[in-house]
Amino acid sequence: MVDNLSSFSTPQPPRTKGQRTAARILDVAEEMFAHQGFAGTSLRQIADGAGIREPGLYNHFAGKQELYDAVLRRALSPITTAINLRLDGASGLPDYTDLPSLVSDLLIERPQRAALLQQALAGGHPGLATHYQGWLESVFQRGVEGINELGLGREIDRHTLVLNLLAILSLVTGYVQSAGQFRLLGCGEIDDPENVARHKLLLRRIIRAMLIS
């Protein structure tokens, strides 16, 4: 599993009632956006799930768009932190082939976030996932830097790099989303250590193939 990041954070003071309510709203919204999508989820449903009246939700978020952005930001933040810690803390040349495995660990711990990212990856109306698009671009740029550091002796065009990035993201989120199929086909749970190891081995093989092709 992913390295414990708690040691890198400072102790936080107890949350206020308002902060606890906002966190509960985010938890409910994350689950609903992940499985129902943005358009299929109403603020009334989120408020009911959080145990508050709908007008009370506006004390914390200006509307559904702002709430969705906050949910997405919260889901992506630990992924960004883990990637940066792994790359910046590496001695010598970082192992970029290990990054998808790192993301897999985080998503296996919070499976609904894999569904949330798949929803964002599928797209929506313009501006729906602005934060996700910005995050995706930053990951892409970090990948370009990594390829340059590897010194492959050739340039890889942007379209190929984007295709590779989206393919890896789909593999990672798709694995986490396939829990039902794993059980149906008699392969156990996706978080079984042997299944996780097979998944990570496949990811590394695919990334290495991308780098040498």
C-alpha cells in the first residue's frame, strides 16, 4: 500500500461543527457524483444524505458546481501529494513506472474516487471539471519532464503522450471499478494482495512497452 503520508502533516486542531458538516456534505457528494454523475445528482439528494435541509447546504457551498469542484479537488489532492513526494524524494533518477501503482493504492483505499475520476475523464459540459483538466495537464507535464530525464534519445509527440497517459488512467481506474467482475469470475477481491501484485506488474509492463515503442 501507499506510504503513510500522515508523518508529513502537522497536527490539526479539532474541527468546528461547520467544518464537520462541510466534510459530511463532501463525503455524500463524492459518493453520489461518483455513481450518479454530475447531472444525475441534485443538491436536495446530497442535503438529504448529509442530514441537513437543502438551504443549509448553501452555508458551505455556493452551488452544485462549486461543490463538485471541491469534491474533485479533495479526491485529487492526495494523489498529487503522493506523486510529488515520491518523485521529489527519490535518490537518483525516479522510477516513473511505479507511479500508476502508487495511484492504484490510493484508489483501492477509496474506490468511489476511481468512479469519480472516470466520470471526470468521460467529460461533460464545458467547465464541468476545470480542476480535473488542470490536474491532468500538470500530470502530463510532469510525465514529459520524466521522459526527458530518462534520456530516451528521441522525442515523443504530444498526441502519443496524451494517449498513453489516458490509457494508464483508464487502466488504473478501471481495475478499481472492476470489483464486481472479479468476484463474478471467481478471482476474489481487487484488494487481495495477489491481485494487486498482478495488476501492478501489468501496469509496469505496459509502461515499459510504451517507453521503448
